[in-house]
Amino acid sequence: MRVGRGLLAGVVAAHADAIYLVDERLAHLLPASAAKRVLIEANETRKSLEAMPDVILKLRELGANRSTHIVSIGGGVLQDIATFAASVYMRGLKWTYMPTTLLGMADSCIGGKSSINVLGYKNLVGNFYPPVEVVIDIDFIRSLDAEQVIGGLNEAVKICYARGAQSFADYLADGPVWPLPPEIAQRLLTRSLTTKKWFIEIDEFDRKERLLLNYGHTFGHALEAATQFGVSHGVAVGLGMLVAIDFAKRGAHLTPAGTAQADALARHVEAMTDIVVESGVRWPRVDLAAVLQKFDNDKKHNSEFYRVVVPVRDGELELISIPRTDATRAALRTSYEAIFAQLGIDSAAQSSAA
């Protein structure tokens, strides 16, 4: 993995014969020598099982064979598409990933997971197929707006909080801010990726410790899907963390010390969310019944229990099982309603009949 500035030209020079899977909004940045291109509209619809045949056929049209190298340039959507397509095309092609969003740089670029939507359900299928190289060019951050940067910072703080109190404190000391200067971005990315590397090395295939990195995701994915992804992923993860904290506090999962630790995270996420709103982003109207239905169908649950990551005891994270009962669903609803009300998200009109 390399992190630096001005790295795009070197990647293209090293892979002149590669096929480039590129976010169509970034195509103008590629030199003409990167001639074989598959331009992709980077949205959740394209990151779906239904859209994968189109990508695979375009690889075929460009002459991809077992020795072809793929270079993916874009955010998390492009990463998911490239991971999946490279893994199944002729049983696997080598590939390089250049993340262009802060969310991709800070979190998803390492770990090798693809997460693909199916018929509107978020990340229902996927696999593990890591790139042979990850190259992070910090210059791409200059093209990102406040919502995109805050979304990435939400994932970064999630990783550091999951590692423990000291890691969380060190992250805050690095000074996450908007706008994000290159020197601070370098520190934050190094810390976030080094911390995530610890989770990957001890639990590569998501069996135990790495599952803690789902913090905020189960609650957040439901909000994304229920709004047809009108709330972006990184922002939804931040809101998901807030809902998880509220749920843990109402369920008496936390000691006084744990409440203080979780509240410190909540204050940070709320401050980041305020920046998103101040930048001009407006919340979509939310059908709370749809949110709860999407939550109910999350792939991480089983037939008897919901499986969610929440802060417990002194603030550390734990994957807990809670029974799928009417009482639990009422408690989940209460926590969503509390956070929506706090942030001024309109959910009452559509959820009143639910």
C-alpha cells in the first residue's frame, strides 16, 4: 500500500495495457495512454448483482483474458464492482485499486471485501478478493465536498473507536476537520488504515473481532436502503452509530464510564453531521416503517435474534444478540425516532400509520 500525492501518473505508466474501471466523473483525469476503459456511473444501482453482467461483458469486449490486469479508480462503489468482477472473470484477474473518496481511502480500500446489492437489499452478496496493490493519492481529496469528506471521517472514527479508548483519543488528537488539509489527511489515513490492518490480520474473514467494524452499519444500512440511498453511506453510518448509542443507553448496556465514552463519540459524530447540514445537504423525508423493515431483513441477523454492534460496559463495542420480539422492535423504533428528532429528520408523516 502506498499513500502520497501525485501518484496517478505513475500507476498508469506501470499499467499501460491494463483495463481501467473508472468512475465516469473522473475519466478526464486519465491520460490518453489508459486507452482501455470501462466508465461506470458510481451509484448504488450500478453496485448491484443485476448490473454485474454489463461490466463483465464490457471486459470481454475489451479483450480481457487471464493475464489482464484491472485498475479500478473511484470510490467504494467502484471498489465493490471491481472486487466482484475481477474475482469471477475467468476465475480471477489481478487488480490494483486507487480509492478516490475519503471513505475508500480511510476504510474500505483494505480488506478485500465486495458488497453487492440485490433487488434493493444492501450488500446482500459478495466475496473476498483483495487487490494486489492499493495506491492512495491524497490529491483526489480536493475534488470531494463536505458530505463526502465527513462520510469518510465517520468510517475512520468508527475504526479507531472499535479498537479501544486510546485509539479513539489518538484519532481525535489528529484533528479531523473540514476542509481537510493534506497533512492532516495523511495522519488520519495512516492511523485509520493501520488500525484496520490490525482487525484484518487477526480476523481476515469476519468471524470475530473484525465484525466490530460493522458498528453503525446495520442501523445505517436500513436508513440508506429505505431512502433509496438518499442518505449517503458514510453519513448513514454516522447516524447508525448515534442510533446504536441511544439503543445501548436505553437498554442499560453501559456503565457511567461507558456512557461518558459513548457520549464523546456521539458529540463528535453530531458535530460532523452538523457540517454536512451546514454545507447545504438536506435530509430526505424518511418512512420509518420502511427503515424498520429494511433493518429486519439485514443479512447479519438470524431467524431468532437481531445481531447488532453496540457500545457496552465501559464503552467497548460488542456484537450482541437481541430477540426478534415486538418489544425489541418498539425499542429500535424509539431509538431511531429519538435520533431523527434530534437531527431534524422528518419521519413522522410517513411512519404514523406503521
